[in-house]
Amino acid sequence: MSCWIDTHCHLDAAEFEADRDGVRAAARAAGVAHLVVPAVERANWSQVMALAHRHGDSYALGIHPLYTPRAREQDIAALREMLKERRDDPHLVAVGEIGLDFFVPGLDAGRQAWFYEQQIRLAREFDLPVILHVRKSSDHLLKTLRALKVKGGIAHAFNGSVQQAQAFIALGFRLGFGGAVTYDRALRLRELAASLPLQALVMETDAPDIPPHWLYTTAEQRAQGRLQGRNSPGELPRIAQAIADLRGMDAAQLAAATSDNARQALRGLPAWASIG
Ligand SMILES: [Zn+2]
């Protein structure tokens, strides 16, 4: 069985409250050996750290752009203290999830940019890679990264153009692909997943979000009372198989290559995955 790394899984989310350890165990049984759990705000840092330690997984610390309305400026100083305190923790692999979201309406762009830039500066100070949230914001994110170089990292749930993909790759980033590629209509994204250099790809679920097509329910189905399917890290092998099929390659080969890529993108992921 292939051995996968889910480089982006919000295992701390409320959706997993009732069965979190079971979800983690099921993912492991399906071949997902390692998860990276990114933080979204100061209030969830302690849970993210505890979860990663409990399951032998990894975590990132940061403030997500969608949480900037309720974040406070002093949370940046708190993040700096926490990164200092956890400096030697092998489970801490990046600053994240940070970035810019120009898709969700009603967010203050200037405020988002301030938190993003402050966290880029912390990643530089602590010599850590970053996990980026990119939604309609590639060019803005890239502009800051060109001015304030970081160690690279992952542009998660990437869904931009080939040119934007190449720009992230040139700055040392890998691109995270997940459930969105399983939709036949996602033509541009599927083309990217099929054609980008293998060294640029890492796998992710973004669970409980971005359900693959087999978990998706339409607005009509939801109106009839069917719940939106919850994505989980155990879906990763099936999602990755869709990517392997698009690339005309073996799933085992994709698993080995993307696990290596994840280890190069983040700090200190364990080296076991090639054994699988
Ligand atoms: Zn996320």
C-alpha cells in the first residue's frame, strides 16, 4: 500500500469533534501516514499543537486570512513568543495558515495584508517555510514574497494560472492539490495537475472542506435535507489516484514523489514515508 502525507488537514475543526481519533485512525488505515495540521487563529494554536503531538503528526502556527477580522494586533507578538517557545519542537513545520483571500466578500484587504506581511516577517526571523492560503490573491502574495524572501513552503489548494504556478515554483514553493481536481468541470485545474513538474506537487485534503465529487451534495440535495459530505484525510488516496490517472502514472510513484516533495517543502517531516 502506498504511503501518503496529507499536507493540509484541519483535524481540529468542530466537524471532527465527535470522532477525531477515529478519523485519524481511519486515515492511517487507508495509507495516510502523516498529517500537517495548520492553525487558523490564536485560539486554536494549543489544540493544533496537542493534536499533532498526540498522533505523531505535524503542525503549523499562524493566523488565517478569514480570521483576521477577529484577530488582534497583539496576536502577532503572541505568535512570535509561541514560535520562540516551540523553536525546537520537531512537530512544528511551518508558519501557517497565512495568506490573502480576495474571494470571500466583506474582508478588509489592508488588514489581511498587514497580518500576512507580519507573519512573513516571523517566518523569516525563525527560518521557517510558510503554508499559504491563496484565493484570487496569487499576484499580491507573490509580490510580497519577492520583496521579503522566505524559505518557500506550500501554496495550498492552488487554483491559479500556469504563470502564477511557475512564479510560486520559482520562489521555492510546492503547490497543494486536493479534492477540487476530482470534478470533471475543473478543466484548468486538472490540466495543471496533469502537466506541472512532479517535483512541484504535494497532496492535501483540506478536510473537512473541499469535498471530492463523491462526497459533494448539490444545493437541491441539501434542500431535500441531505447533508454536505464531510471531507476527511482518509479520502486522500482516492483523490491522489485521480491525480495519478490524470498524469498517467502509478499511484505508488506519485505517493513516493509527493511525500519527498512535502519533506523538502516543510521543516522536519519524518523520513519514514519512502519506506511505504
Ligand atoms: Zn486550510
